[in-house]
Amino acid sequence: MPAIKDQVLFLDFDGVLHPDAVYLTRNGPTLRAEGELFMWAPALIEILNEFPMVSLVLSTSWVRHLGFKRAVSFLPPELAVRVAGATWHSSMAKDWLGDNKWDGRTRYDQISRYAARAQLANWVSLDDDPAGWASTARYRLVACDPRLGLSDTHTLQALINSLKEMSTN
């Protein structure tokens, strides 16, 4: 696993790299919508080619349900090599500051906790769940339509703009 670089993109899978219609079955994650899992990953690969200093930290429920290594294994190699960690790890199953409510935390709570612990200054989140984001941190969120993810040109441009802004800090 590579070390975290100066810039981090927190990456969700469902509703970002494919539609948010994924269900865990005995055979693994299954997309119950038109298309295929990770069908929009090539767009992210292309964008990140322009930002070599960006590491990925997984902020997807796939890590909790499948484990870190297995979640990473679903990514195309060009993205997998950039993964430097995840917001969830197995020790969190025990508690979060004395309570067992990881799943009840917003994505923003999970990401901001990780960013604070890792002392990250330059980070952006790519996610389809804007619930619970602090108004002072909304500039760090590139929100996707859960049906369109990275197939939406406005989302792609917003991501490019956020990465450019982050790279100048």
C-alpha cells in the first residue's frame, strides 16, 4: 500500500463509479441496474492522470462488508495502486469513542475523523451522499447523482475543479 501523498481523494464506489444499485449477494457485489460494476472508473483514471500526487482513501461501505483488500481488488489496477487506506478498519467494529455506532455516522463524520487523525490539509471527497456535511466543509465534497455518478459531465468538471484547487494549496 502506498504512503499517503500530500493530496487525498476520499472515494466512494456506489453512485460514483457505477449506479447506486449494488447489492451484496452470495456471489459478491451485484449491480441491479443497466451497465456493470466500475463502468465509470475509466473517467476517474483519466482525470487522475493529470494529478499524480493524489492518493485514494476508500470511503465506501465495501471495505466494511468485504474487507479492505477485497474491496481494493475490485478496482482497476490504475486506481488500486493509488489506494493508501480506508476510513473504516476492523478495529472500528469494536467501538468509536466508546460507542458502537460506526454505521450510524455520516460519511462526513467518517471522512473528517480520518482526515483529522492523519492530519490531512488537502483532501476532497467524491461521494453520492451529501447528508451531514458541515457547511464549512461542503467545498471539499464533489457530490454525484447516485444514478449517474461519474457519467455526468457536470460532476466530472466539478471534480477537476476541486482537484485543481487542492493542488494549488
